[in-house]
Amino acid sequence: MYGVNICANPEEPLPDLPAPGTLLADTSRNNRVGEFRGVAGCYWSLRPVGGGREWETEPRHVRPALPGEQLRSRTARMNRPQSGEVR
């Protein structure tokens, strides 16, 4: 899954790939924060912090997550109910 982007527009420069697990904000989805998972053709795959369904977005819609966004996504993960777990 990791590799070089293959984009339809060869004149558009390819962005540097972040390390897997880097928290990024997807501006095409109201700045939804996800972990970078890899490349799927012309798209980058992101996954919600702590797991969940991956989604794909164009690299031009992605930016590094701000510290506050990172904190909110990690806090939401910690506050999510766990099945069978007693708190």
C-alpha cells in the first residue's frame, strides 16, 4: 500500500509522504483528523485515531493536524465507550 502516488495530473508536484501514524486533518471533511496509513493510487488513506473505517482523500486536502485537533481526537478516543469494559 505504501509507495509512490500515481496521479492523473503529472504536472502537479507530488507531496512528501508523512510517516505512517502521523495525525493529519482532512480539509475536505471539515478538518476531520486521522492517522496517515499509506497511499492508494492518487489518494492518501487516513484512519480515525484509535481505529475505525479508513477513508481516502486527495493529498491537496490534507494538512498537519494542529495540537488542539490532535488533543481533541485523542480525548474522544479515550472517552469512547468500550464494549465489556467497566470503568
